[in-house]
Amino acid sequence: MANLNCSVCGRTVYPTVHFRDHYVVDYYSEVTGDTELVVIAGSEHDRQERSYLKLTTVREIVRCAGCMKGAAG
Ligand SMILES: [Zn+2]
């Protein structure tokens, strides 16, 4: 199986390890990408127009626990 690496610092990351009374998270997976605005016209029963951003291309960002801590601080 190929190593999974942090998109920020490049270090190899490992799945979350569970213990009896705690767990250790080594990385977080985030999804981002390009979006397009989709508008849904109102209907006879609900005249309100609604819009949302549709994800058209998906990019996964893997961030190790250390880089995630840096991003939060
Ligand atoms: Zn990192």
C-alpha cells in the first residue's frame, strides 16, 4: 500500500489509532475544489429561489496533526 503524505510538510501519515481510553489522530482529510453556482427557481408552491455551490472538481488535502495545529493557531 502506498504511503499517504501530508500535503503541507510531506511527512508520511498514519491512520487513527484507537486505545482503550483514548485515540490518537495523525492526519485529517479535507476536500476542496472548484465550484459552480446552481440556482433553483422557485415553484408555484414555494416562490423562494435557492442557490448552492456545486463541487465540480474534487481535490483532497491531507494535513498531518502538526500542520493542522499550525493552521488553527
Ligand atoms: Zn504536515
